Amino acid sequence: MKKLNRLGYVATSFMALYAIFKFVQIPAAAWVMLIAAIILAVYLPLLFLHRLKSKLNGKLPWVYKFGAVLLGMFILSVVFKFNLWGFYVYPLDGSEVPIFSLPPISLNISYYLFSFVFIPWLIYTDYKKNKKGLFKNLIGGLGLGIVSISLIGAQLHAYSPKTLFWIGNVLFIFIFLPLHIRSIKEKHEDIHSIFLFLILGYILILFIYGVFLKWDVSWHEVYMNMHAE
């Protein structure tokens, strides 16, 4: 745990250093961001697994390990997308030479894996331990997966993203969440880890794609744009 804490301190230090470099417009800021991203892509998945291992008394299903790898992949993809998918050097002739780069599809791949592999696998793993709540979890997983695919479609201009986005949100917010709240009240169940995974995943994918797609953030902007279409 001490080594993990040290890694966290290093990651925080590089993030702070990046903020300073960016604020004073030092050219090396992008490289500091790359180092911070690599450290975070290792630290956060390890922290995620450590917390789960403590909660599960040392037993970690493979789905959680896959989720940790997916989280690291997602972090790197997000950072590379912010930096136009590459980190470059500029020789004296003024050309641009990429040193580290990722294909733009890498972020979409992480979302496909999240929707079609991680969510079903997570629901199946939870079902093997607890036979109750399968329908509720299927609705939540299906809704979250549909929302994720709709956000990819918004970038690719495919999959009828608006329709999928509404369907996914109806399933997740108006069916899954009430079913979960009802199960807690009636059966006095604890908040399961699968519920936390789905909620955190929902918040994360909306936040990241909201930043990249430059979605409106105020009610007034949304209202004006709806009437302008």
C-alpha cells in the first residue's frame, strides 16, 4: 500500500506540474501531461483493484481486473484525444514528428469493450453470487450500454444517436433507478458494487463526451438551441 501511495503522490505532483506549465504556457506542458497520464493509467487501476480486494477479502473476479485494464486504456485514450492523438517534436526545419501516438479509434474501442464485454460480464458475475435483482441489473446494463453506443454514434454520425440516447436514458434513469431504490426500501438491501459501477460509468461517459462534443451546460442554452433547430 505504501508503494501505491507513493505512486499516487507522484501522479498528483505531475498533474500539478502540468497545470503550472500550462498556465505559464511552457512548451513542455504536453510532455508533462503524457507522463502524468501514464502514471495515472497505472495508479488508478491499481487503486481500484486494491480497494476491491480489501472489500472482497482478497478474492478478485477476472471481470474487475478487466475493468481495471479498461480504465487504464480509457485514461490514456482521453489524454491522447485532448492532445490531438499524438505527442510531437519539432526539428529545426519546422516539420512535425510524432513520438507517441494513438489511433483516434482507441477511445471508441474502450467504449465498445465497456458496453459489449464489461457490462454483460459484470452482470453475469454478480448473478452467480446473488440470484436476486437480475432483471433490474439487465435493464441498467442495457440502458448504460445503449447510452455509450449513442455517444460513439454522435461522433461517427451513425447508429441514430439521438434515438439511442433517449432510449438508454429512459431505461437507466426511469426504470433501473426506481427499481433499485424500491429494492433497497422493500428488502433492505445494501448498495451493491454493480450499482456503483453502473452509476459511475454513466457519469463518466457523459462527462467525457460532453467535454469532447462541447455540449451545452446551462438550461438556457439547451432551451434556446432546441427552439433554434
